[in-house]
Amino acid sequence: RLKDGTDLSGISWIIFYEGRNFQGRHWECGTDCMDTYRHFSCCNSIRVTGGHCVAYEKPNYMGYQYILSPGEYPDYHHWMGFNNCIRSCQMFAPVNLLPSGSYRMKIYNRPDLMGHTMEVMDDCPNVSERFRFRNIYSCNIMEGFWIFYEHPNYKGRQYFLRPGEYRACGDWGCHNPMMGSFRRMRTHM
């Protein structure tokens, strides 16, 4: 239920607002959208319900990625945005359907799934403290959805990873293999 009393149970959607604090023109979206420009010119606040959304700075799921859990984001700073530009989005069903422990990935300190490898199943607030290296050049997501962050403690640029092999950091949209933290995408993060 939103602050205004609207019951959103059972519905997965995102509402983009041009103004801060949910003001101005808005657009409701319940599916993936490769180009949001025809619906709004800028995005200064967002409401998400019933699932997760990955919003992108550029069309065709390119540019900065913002992983949004269900909730309210009254301005772009609340979703760690660098600006008010959202040009595409993808919706994901709630991941609380995954049984506990159904998150598993291998990270590598070399491209092409080579070099030192670590298998992980839990969140990591500081990659360099836990693994003694920060560079994640490639990874294999075996179960669950994961989020990589540029800095420790889940700060900075975000990178969404679904199951599959990522042979180079560019495969998940990153130009620099230095990662500060990562965590599992869960219903409540």
C-alpha cells in the first residue's frame, strides 16, 4: 500500500514521475521498455511495487544501471542516480520465490573464467577485504540474480547480473573490473 492509500498488492509495476516527490507528469509501466523517451522527458522520482526493476540511463538497456527494489524514491539521489535521465527499464518478478541458499556464483580474477576463482553464495560488503583482490574480470552466475557495486558497502555504480557466463566485465556493462561489493537480489535488500 502506498502512502496515498493505493493498494498495489499482486501487481508488479513502476511509476516514473518527471517531478520530485511524485509530482508532475507520470507514466506507469508494467513491462520492459527499450525506450522511455516518448513517455517522459526526465525522471525525478519513482515508485516500484511487486517486483524489482532495473532502470537504465540510456535506451536499449545501456548506460548506468539502477536496481530498484519495491518502494518509493522521491528523487534520483534515493536510487543512487547520477542524474535524472532514465531511458529504458526491465521488470523482474519478486525473487522471494527462490528458496534460501539458491544463490550461487563463481568470480574470477582473470577474463574468460580463468585465474583465481571463488564460489560464493552470500553477500559481500567489501570484496578486497574478503578475497584479497578487487578485480573481478569474469564470473559465472549459476543461481539467482546478483548486483555488483563499484565501491564497498553497496555504493557507486550498480551492475545487474542474471544467470549465465560473463567472460569479461564489459559483458555486464562495466569498463573497469574493480568491484567494491556485491549482493544477492532479494525481495528486501
